[in-house]
Amino acid sequence: MPPSATFAAAHLTQLRPRLVAFARLQLRDATAAEDAVQETLLTAFEKSATFEGRSEFETWVFGILKYKILDQLRQQRRQGTWQPLGLDVDEDTLDRLFQQDGHWQSAARPSHWGEPEQVLENQRFWQVFDACLIALPESIARVFTLRELMGLSTTEICKEIGITETNCWVILHRARLRLRECLDHGWLN
């Protein structure tokens, strides 16, 4: 059953800050992010009557934003305003977490987070996750969100941002390591 206009408006208002944060991670331009979010909110409100409920309303809205962001990235590229990634990927994370032989540093071993289903339903976990994602260096956050939150393949990511597939996998690996480390400190401690 489609949501009412009142429901849609209330939920879109609540979602707006998260949509803006997500768009800023990808577009690296506050104005472009605001434009993408405004277009998303307008589209979601206008088409809320067609929402079929096959996913959560929030997931549906983020799906709309995903396409608006990709359109913005392509438009930036056509206009010559697109900025390729400054690959500020460092070796720091790897040195902090792993020994020379590839084994975990004693203090860096992954902690037990609890039952996955319960953790994912916990609002506090998602607040910490959002903070950790925002704390990632821009280039790492962009690749991670394109892959894990927007669902692009590595081939699509490489095409969109102009990196090699090997580089993409390295960035994704480092993003996951940094997020795990941040979540260990922010969520468990």
C-alpha cells in the first residue's frame, strides 16, 4: 500500500540530513549534494503514491538518490568539473593492524560484536557507523559507498572515477579495515 502524502513528507524530512551527508560523500561539493537531494526529495514525494512497499521506504528513497548522484557525477565529467580521486590511501592502517608476516597485531584483533541481527537493528550502531563512514578519508569513503551502499560493481566504479580494478579492491579493503577499527572503538568501547 502506498504511503500517504503526510507519511511521505514526514519521512522525507527525517531522511534529509542522511541523504545530504551521503550525497556530500560522493559529490564532494555541498551545492551539488543539495541539488541532488532536492531532486531526490521532489521525485520521492511526487512518486510516493507509486511506492509498492517491496523494500523499506528509506531504501527506496536512497535508491532514487543513487541515480541522482550518478547523474551528477556524469554531468560533472561532461562539464569538466569532475575531480578525480586524490588517492590519499595510506599504509598507516595496515601497519597498525597487521604484523610484517600478515597476522593481526595483538591489540588489533577483531572483537566479538554480538549477534549480527541484533547489532543491525540497534540504532546506536548505525549512528556510530555513520560517524565512522564520515571520518574516512574522502577517496576511501567515495569508493566504499559506491560499492557497498550504492551497489555498483567494481567495473562500474572504476569507469565512473577513473581508477584501476586492483586499486579499487585495495581501497575497499582499507575502507573495511578502517571501518572495523572505528566501530570497534566507537561501538564496543
